[in-house]
Amino acid sequence: MPEFTTITRRDDLAPDEAPVVHGPDGPWDDDEVIDTVLRLVADHHRALGAAIGRRSFSPTLAELRQSPLGQDLRVLAVASHSDFDQLRVRETASRVTDLLLRPLAAEGMVVPAWFWSTAIGRMVARAARSSYGEHGLISVKEAADRLEIAPALVTAWAHDGAIVAIPDEGGHLMVPRDTIEKRRQVARDLAGFVLDGGEDVLVREHRLAS
């Protein structure tokens, strides 16, 4: 999710009743998912502190729920049935995935496929999908058809982090319609443009992706 990068202010959220996250093994309660993630991060923080000889305190679960991370997780839990600003939801999804998945010394991060099958991954995906509206995401096949390329190329872009990709409830990747339309316009603008060496721009992109 490369586009989810800007840090924004977090407002306090009331602990409204949130929907459940559905998976192959049945529904997960969002509150349980949030608490599990908060404990996981707190335990990791203590382990890092111990590694550098700085012991950290152990916050209570109530304190963790009121933390910035707790507030972010609550945003994700209720985003699909609230009127949160779309950009705020995407930025929140970025912060959470970055915190949970980015290696300490890494400059960039692509969300691994396995993450989307976890309870927190499904929560993030549900919130992210809601931020694009009813028709803001399209299937890989539709994206490929609009660009007149093979679906495998769109999938490769998604796996490399070149474009945002969010799974639907069935696990099938969806990509933002506006991103594909921008690439479609670029392809039109570059059609017939030849690089040094005589290779067409679009031909080279197909070749490198194959």
C-alpha cells in the first residue's frame, strides 16, 4: 500500500459496537482482534527494550486500547459502516500494516499475501475496500482488459508493490480503478514512443514482466 504514507491526527473514538470479521473458520470478533494485536505489539516493544537493556513498563489493556495504535485499530474496525474521510482510512491502514509488517531496517515494504488471510489482515482489507467506495476497485482481469495486457502483468505489479492491491472477501485481488485509468492514459501518451536502442516502451514493459 505505497500510497498510505501521510501521518494525520487521530481523534478519540467511542468504542461503538463493530462488525465481525468473517473468515474460513467462522467470524472473529473485532474487539478480540484489536486486543490481540495490541498485546502482540506491547510484548514486542518489551522484548526490544530488553534487547538494549531498557526495561519498559507493562501497560494495561485499557491503556493499550486508548493508545494511538488502539485508536487506529478502532478506526479500521468501524470504517465500513461510518463516514470517516476516505484518505484517513487509507492512512490508518498504512500505519497499522507498516507497524506490524515493515522490517526494522527496511526502506520499503510490500504487504505479503499471507497477511490478508489473518484476522487483522481481513480487518485492514475490509476498511481499505470501504475507502474506495462501491465502484472504486476493479478485478485484476478487468484492469488487464482496460490496459489491453495480460492479467499476469497486473498481478505482478500488485505483488511488487507497483500498484495498490486489496483482496475482496473471497481473497481475489482488486486494484483501484483510478490507478488503472491513469496507467491507461500514460500508455496512450507513450504509444509508439521508442527508446534508445529501438525498443517500444510498452514492449519493454511486457518483456520485463515476463
